[in-house]
Amino acid sequence: MNGITVNSGLSRQEIVEMLEINDKTEYDLLISKAYSIKEKFVGKIAYMRGLIEFSNICVKDCLYCGIRKGNDKISRYSMTDDEILKVVYYAYKNKINGIVLQSGEKRSYSFTKRISDLIFSIKDKTNPEFRITLSLGEQTKETYNEWFAAGAQRYLLRIETTNEDLYRKIHPDDNLHSYKSRRECIENIQKAGFQTGTGVMIGLPFQKIEDLADDLLFMKNNEIDMVGMGPYLEHADTPLYDYKYSLIPLKKRMRLSLGMIAVLRILMPEINIASSTALQSIDPVGRELGLLAGANILMPNITPLKYKNSYQLYNNKPCIDEDSAICLRNLKSSVQKIGETISFDDYGDSRHYKNKTIKNIYS
Ligand code: 5AD
């Protein structure tokens, strides 16, 4: 490949070539090109979202995930509304102007209602503009609509992989884990009006570079507003662990993940891209490297310390023995070190979403 131009209309083959770069100079060029696009379109600014993992009880049995239903080695917890509101207030007081409510998947009338009520209480305790992102898995269209109407502005649902065969290999073969339903859910999330986020795992067993190129094109073709993607990391108490010998080495998974972020920034200059926690578990400065490759969102974990240990999606999850205050302090100073600023002034909504909405009004 001879140099990289700003081209948000890359072909599948061009993306594959970019992800396959071996040469250090060319790789550095890719990363710095992505960074300059980030600088131009979203600035050298990182936005924080406080991540609250409020329950690890899950109906799903995904073959890669440490909190899968079938893992009986972990103790299950669910934070009370009061506990959640306390953490939200902590984030608000620390000027973090948005939170992510994440939990294992649960589907019921009472769960839908509980979350709606929680959204109202959060707005009441903070302000109506306070940004709430939900990451609560697959739900009905009506539930997504209800949560959006209640005031949550963003929703994250990773597609995990856009290769249907691979999706089937890493999930049980039943109605609860259908690729088709997952795609439909993402569509319903968009239709409800949310800033919509998705993402994939990188370096899964059986995954090919072409699959990853298709993942990026899926994000582009479906007008996704936010992306969180990171390396697949094995968990000893999951079925996929059996395939750990077939994985690409961690260092390569890291490099590939940063490459994915960089190519995505080139493809979609105005979206929000998270620098995932999984990057940090491979490299202590992984999240900073993510920012330097084009990401602009950080999700410090503000789950109370006593629960953090029970929410291990993969082994070696970082920060689980650190108090939120320490996590936040470390994050702020490390971001400054790479010449970026954490913004406390605005909400950092996805520019892609805003522009899309404006376009729709005038079309
Ligand atoms: N390695 C990396 N990411 C994982 N996730 C779940 N298990 C793992 C793992 N073993 C990711 C999934 C999920 C998100 C909440 O965490 O992509 O959507």
C-alpha cells in the first residue's frame, strides 16, 4: 500500500490490506493518519462515561463470556436502586457527564419498568440533560421505545461478529442466541431514536481478517454512531477457552485492535469510538494507545469495588482491585501525558448522530 489518503469509501480489499500491514513504518503511518483525522473531526478531546456494572445475572450463555449463565463459579449480584443512584451521584459530582448502565441480560416486564423508573430517578438526582447510555442486551422494540421515551439517550449492543457462521460458533444454537434477532435489535434501537453503538471482538478463534473488514463495513453501511470494540480475551471458565491454542498472540491481538480503531476512524470520521478496557488488560497503557489510534471515549469503571471482582467477562480484567477514585485519578493524568484533554464541558454526543438527525430533518 502506498501511503494512506483520507478516504471514507474504502473497499473491503483495501481494508483487509490495511489490517494486514506488517511493516512498522506503514503501520505507524496508518495510526498517525487516523489520529490526524480524529484531530480534525472530533478534536484531541476524550469524553468519559462512568461504567456501572450493576448486575452479573444473565440469561445468556455466550461461549466466550465469564458471566454466562452456565458459569457457576462466580457469585451473582444485583445492586439495589439506592446503590446505583449513589454511584451515579458520585459520577455527577466528579463532573462525569454521563454514565453507562450495564448488566447481564434480563427480559421481563418488571425489569423494563425498573429501568424506566431508574432513568427518571437518575435525571431527578442529576439534571435532565445528564447522558444515560444503556447496555442491557436484547430487548423488545417496545422496551427500547419505552427506555428512550424515559430519557436514556444512547444504547450499546455489540454485534460481536458480523460473520453469521462465526456468530453461531461462539454462541449456543438456540433462539436466545440468534444472529438475526441481534441484527433486528440493533435496527430497533436505531428506530427508537437512540445514539446507537455496536462493536465486535477482535482475534476470536476462527475469525479471519476478511471478517473484521466486513465488521467495519457493517458499521459504516448501517450508520452506527458509536463503536466499542476490543480484543477477545479468553476466560478459563468458558467453553471457548478450549480454543485458546488457536488464538493469535496477545501482542498481535493488540496491534490488530488498534489497527481496527484506526481504519474505523478513517472510514467514519465523526463517530464516537471507545478505547476499550480490554485494551488495557493487554497493555497497561492500552487505553492511551487506543486514543492515539483514533478513539475518543473512555469508560472508567465506577462499579463499587465489592462487586467488580464478580463482573469479569474475561480473565485479567484491569482495575478490579482499585477504588473508583484511584481509577479516575490515574486516567486523568495518563490522558494528559499523551497531550489530550478530558472534556467536562459538553456531553460529547456523537457528531455522526447529530449530523444524521439534521440531514433527516431537511430531507
Ligand atoms: N473477551 C473480550 N470481550 C468480551 N466480552 C464478553 N466476553 C468477552 C471476552 N471474553 C464483551 C462482549 C460484550 C461486552 C459487554 O463484553 O463483546 O458485548
